[in-house]
Amino acid sequence: MTENRVIIFEQAGADPRTDLFTIEHGDARTSVRAVAEPAQMLELVSDLAAEGVDRLELCGGFGAGWHARARAIVGDRALLGAVYYGFESLANVAAYKARFEAGEVLAETFLIVHEGADPQVDRVTAERADGGTTTFVGVPDLTAAAEVAAKMAGDVQLIELYGAPGPESAEPVIEAVAGTVPVGFSAYSR
């Protein structure tokens, strides 16, 4: 069975119809798309679910309200998750939000668990208009996710983990950064 996943985040001036990054190995495909503002995400998730996407994952920046709206639109057509942060990351994610809102130039990393991915090859950095960056890194498993997170923790202010739902999946990454950077992970609703 082919798996087709899409990760969605917000970025000023983005075109939601364009894949920013794609990992394909075996019968699985993971794409990353950006929307210019949260309302565009609702139309995008509706279109993607209609196209037969199996799983959608929303960046933590959307928040629970937008997650709930997307859930209502997607219904049972696709699995829908969103990134949330555990208690150990709350102070750091609040600091990240304050720094972002103050206009500080920040760097973030999205770790994408995708079987067969190579973190050296399946990697791209998107430059934002504000001078910040978002780096997407495909990793084959949670061990590799933790290794990449440990190496990048000193250079980024936020890490989000996709493709590996739940706190048990995020635990190796959280441990690897030792509280130096907030780590969010996907949680799903039905």
C-alpha cells in the first residue's frame, strides 16, 4: 500500500500548491507545503484529503483552534495530526514565540521520519523573508532523528518531529537536545 503524507506550515508569501520538499522511498511519499496564512490551510487540507492523501500533519504554529477546524473539514478522509509541545518544552517554546513576535531572526528544524530517508541527502533549508531559516531533514528512524537533533540543537531555536506520533516517539529527540531547544511532536485526533 502506498502512503502519501503532507506536512503543512505557515510561511509569508507561500504558494500552497507547491511542494517545498519531498521525500520518496519505496511506496511512501512525504511532501512539505506552506501556506501564506492559516485560512489557506483549511482549503489545502480539504483538497489534499479529496486527492487521497493518507496523512496530514500541521505545524505547531497553527494551534489547537486551527487543528480543530481542519479536523472538521477532513473528517474521516485522512488521518490528521498537529504538532504539540510537552511540559518540558513549554518555557522554551514560549520564549521562541516571544522572540518570533519581536521580529528576531530564528532558525527551526523539521525532522521528518520516513523509512529509507538519508539525513545527508533528504535535506533542504528554506530561507524566509525575515532572514530566518527552516531546515527540513528526512530521517529513517527515531535513532537518526535524535542524532540529527543533537547535532543541530545549538544552531536552531525550535525542532518539530513529524511522521512519528506521540510522546514515546519524541522522547529520544527530547533527550538528545537535553532541554536546550523545544521539541514538538505530532498528536492525532479522530
